Amino acid sequence: MTPPPTPPPSPLPAGDELVLRTLTPAVLAVLVRRGADFAAAEDAVQDALVEAVRAWPKDPPRDPKAWLITVAWRKFLDAARSEAARRRREELVEEQPEAGPAPGVDDTLQLYFLCAHPSLTPSSAVALTLRAVGGLTTRQIAAAYLVPEATMAQRISRAKKTVSGIRFDRPGDVATVLRVLYLVFNEGYSGDIDLAAEAIRLTRQLAAAVDHPEVAGLLALMLLHHARRAGRTSADGAIVPLAEQDRSLWDTTMIAEGVGILQAALARDELGEFQAQAAIAALHADAPTADETDWVQIVEWYDELTRLTDSPVVRLNRAVAVGEADGPRAGLAALAALDDTGLPRYAAVSAYLHERDGDTATAARLYAEAARKATHLAERDHLTRQAARLNARLKEGS
Amino acid sequence: MAKYLLLKHYRGAPAAVNDVPMEEWTPEEISAHMQYMRDFANRLVKTGEFVGEEALTPEGTFVRYDGEGRPPVTDGPFAETKDLIAGWMIIDVDTYERALELAAELSAAPGAGGRPIHEWLELRPFLGKSLLITE
């Protein structure tokens, strides 16, 4: 038997490590501002983080940020010098540049834009954001996405090359950043990195840097979903449907925070996709029992969402809500109007509505079909169990 | 971001275009083929899309539980088994189209006469592990 792999040494308490990671974007921004190119600066900051983990437990700095900036800048100069020696152009890096103005929230914002740049593929943007903005190591990101560390290192290195020519001071599109953060959030957690919690932290940081109702909307959406996480799966990892969840497991403090953020965003009257999704999540979180869910209002929000995005997935979810608000027949009619049976989860929704309508045989058949089409393991197991439950009922009845 | 399994078959896939058994190739053609496979995997590491690969021996054994305290029952190999896996590679890519493109590239590995084999590879998506927002 081979012994289990020992975790990398991390003598820093978890709180300190988070402090470290929180400082990452500001430190990186200082280096870029001083004239370091983004890729080299990012490497230097990672080296400084590694050194902090080693040095801080014995010798904690009075000003962690200043310490990181000093060490990262030294790492950058060391690397640049050896590079320069190789290329015989020391004079370029020997000059000590001006420190420049103190980095502000704008620098952090620029980093988000750069890491979510449209020239990057989604997986590259995610990886680069987690490293350069989130301060995670390549090893941690690789473990979270279940790929070898060498693969993730190359993915990040290519991403940095892709954005290296892009000017740091040009404003980007907040929507691209939000899409990246949403992707990270949806990845949930695997291994020891909680990507959902990390996505919330990064979105919170973004919300502090930019005043934008959709950033607030996404933050609210994440909080409202995350608050219900403990109730969403059973101890063995099986999906617990919303109606059957133990609502006492929901985090009411987090729900209250999400609702507060959402209300402030909605008050600005610039509705967007994430605010509308958060509104639906808030209506679920707000119901003391499943029976008390305000489905009529949820359908209205789905109408808003359809107007904003007109995505078939939204209309599919709307059919479920219509089924709850106006009865399963109405839901099935909404589903029939969709005219796109190839959608993921179409069969699952149809099965659910048919069961509510009392057509057990059709529902059992559709649940089995939905299980075959499922793209996620827990979802497939859940749908298989639903089909089995109905098949058992059919056998009893016959 | 989705993981796909590329399956190479000894048996069970439709016939390749350049369908000559490897033992009838020249040694140089075999070397060229192996080099192509190595280069392909190395390229995927560099693009950040490589997860893993292994080759399998052509012969295996069927095994099953035979009750408490009894040794496992083995059987086979069965010459008539339709499906025989030769090896696999796992990739992590942004789109299904990219997975198709890479599978096609792998299928173009050179065989007899140095010409592409045009071998059929089976592309299978992995079931995701994370829970997406579904409510």
C-alpha cells in the first residue's frame, strides 16, 4: 500500500492564508503599475505568497501588504535580472522605478477585467482569475478542477501570454467578469478548495470595487444559493429536491444578507439577468415551508427573465413554476409551447409535471429517459431513484 | 470546461480507412506512429487540455463475486467479445466541438505506408461531479 500523499506544508492558520490571498490583487496591481509586465508580475506575486507562508509563522510582519509588495518586487527584479543577464540588457531593470500612486480599488477592478478578457477561453479565464485575483496556487486550482498540475500550469501560462499585450488601464466589460465568477461558483467544491465560497469572496471584492447593480445581483444570487447548501444534499451526497429540504438547515444570516443586497440593487431600477435570478432565489429562500412558496410571483420573475434573455433553459424552468402556480396541466402546456425536447432536463421537467398530473406510467418512463440524458452524476442518481420510486408504485398497483 | 474520454478499440469500432494490422507495418512506421501519439499528448499538456492516458493489454479476464468465503470466479478472455478497448485518453476542453477536433487529430495518426489510419475513436462525455444550480 502506498501511503496517502502528504498535504503541502501550510503552517499559516487558515485566517492568515485568506488575508494573504485577499492582498494578492492589490500587490499584483502595484507591480504592474511600477512597470512590470503582467505575466512576470504574477509569477513574482506567487513566489512572494509562497515565501510568506514559510516566513510569517516565525516572523509575522507588521504590515503584511507592504511586506508582500517588497518581497514580490524583489522576486520580480531577481527574475528580470537573470532574464536580462541572459539577454544582456541589465540597464532596463536596474533603474528603480517610481512607486507611483497608491493602488486603489480601480487596480483591482482592472485585474478582474484582464483575467476575464474576451480573448481568453472560459476555462483559461477561470484559471487565471483564481490565481491572479484569488491568490490560489496552481496546485490548488488543478486539484479543484481534477486535472494534473502540469496541465493547469500550462493553461495559466498560456492565458497570461494571451493577455500580456493588453493594456492594463482600459476599462472592460463587467458582464464578462460576472460570467467567469458565475462559472467558478457553479463548480461547487471538490478537494479542499471550496470554489463556491471563493466565487462569493471574489464577487464581494468586485462589488466593493465597482458600483453595478448586476454585480450586486450576482452576489445576492450566490449568497441565496450558498445559504441553502447544507439542505441541498443528504449525508451520502444525494440531491434533496427543494420541496423536501430541511429548511432549518438554511443559513438565515446569509439569506438576510442576500435579500438586503438584492433589494438595494432592485431599487436602482436597472434590472438584469442576475438580479432576476436572485429574486427567484429570494422567493424560495423566503418561504417558511415549500407550500408557502409564492409561485405566482416566481412566474412573474421568470417572465422578466425571459424578456431579458429569452433562453430556452429559462423557459423550461418557467414551465415548472407555471406547473406550481396554475397546476400541472398549465405547466405541461407551457412545456409543449417550448418545442425543444432536446434541451437538457426537458425530460426531467416533463416527468415531474406528468407525475403531478397523476400520469405515473408516463412519468416513470420520462424519469428513466431523463436519467439516461443527465450530464451530472448526482442528477442521474436522483432521476434514476425517481424512476425506481414510480416503477415500484406501478408494480404495487398492478 | 468538460472532460471527455477518447476510447481506442482493438475490436468493436467500425473498420479504419487505412486498416492494416500493426504487425504488418514497417518498424519505422510503428516508430512514427508512437512519436505522433507522444507529440499529440505533449501538445495537449501545453494547451492545458490533457488529463491522462493509458494503454491496455489486448487480453483481460472477467471476474465476479461468488459468495461469502469463496474465491472470485474468473472467466475468459472471450474471443467473441464484440468490444475490446485498447486504450484511453482523457481531455478537459471548453467545447464539444473542440473535443471532436482533437479526436479527429488523434485519428489521423500515421499507420501503414505513413498514411493516416483514419481510425474510429469513441468520444464519451464524463458525468459532471459538481452540482449546478438547478432549482
